[in-house]
Amino acid sequence: MFVCSCFGVTEAQVRQHADDGACTPRQIASACKAGTDCGSCVRRIQAILGRGACPPRGLVGQGGSVLAGREEFDELGEAA
């Protein structure tokens, strides 16, 4: 089933991006452009992501990386 008609993004694709670490509609948009045109799919994306899709802020940093590519951000911090 299509979630985003503007870019032809399916529910399965949104779920895959979520499994890969996308926790917010903005991160889904960065991964596949869903929600960046007319915006009518943003609520559906939020529903797919659901509550608790990401660890609480207090737990971030205690385990492994939350988002794919976080190493890039770590390298930027070291370069500054």
C-alpha cells in the first residue's frame, strides 16, 4: 500500500527505513522524500513509526548507535 503517492513510497519502504534507524517523519523524509511534497502522508508516517520507535533520550549514548551513519557525526565533532 502506498503511503506517499507523490513519490510512490510504500508502507513497507517506510517500515524498512524505520528498521534502519529512522525515528521521525523528518528522518523518513531524508531517506526517501516521503512527506516532502504535499504533506498529506505525514500523519500516516507518524502512525507507522508509532510511539516508542526510538529509545528515550536518556538511553541514547548508553548503547550502540541509534541512527545509521552516526559515525559521520562523531567524526565531525572530533574535527571541531
